[in-house]
Amino acid sequence: MKTAHDIIKRPIITEQSMDQVAEKKYTFEVDKAANKIQIKKAIEEIFKVKVEKVTTINYDGKPKRMGVHAGKRADWKKAVVKLTADSKTIEVFEN
């Protein structure tokens, strides 16, 4: 069984994700096999907050080439988590 830290890999800090922090929306890279219920429980366990909604997006890895060697980047999954209005903020995204 996967732990909460296995499901949530890392926060995604971009200009767009930082603009969403004002709306209490936080973006994370998550395990490709995790579903929305597992993501919600993992966020609530790690950060001690209340999650209202989880949206997920699957990304295919881009094809890459180095000379004659061809390959592709790994596929990955992104989750945008919306917290409830009375929930505290996540400190990772501050500053």
C-alpha cells in the first residue's frame, strides 16, 4: 500500500499555479496510478487541511533526441487541489 508521500511527489511552482493560490488552489505532481480520492486523503494527511475538490490531468512525455539516440520523457500526472474556505493555507506555496 502506498503512503501519502508516495502519492504526492512534488509541488508544481509556476506563474499560473502561483496565481491560483489566491483562490486556494494548489498544484502537485502525483503518482500516475493515484485516483482523486487517494490524492485528497494524502493532501489532508500531509498538510492537515480540508480539501473541497481535486482535478487531475494526465500528461504524455515529450519525444526527445540526442544525436542518433531517440527516446521520450516519462508520462506524468498533475493534480490541482482546491481547499475549503475555512481551511488554512499550505506553507510550501508562500513567498
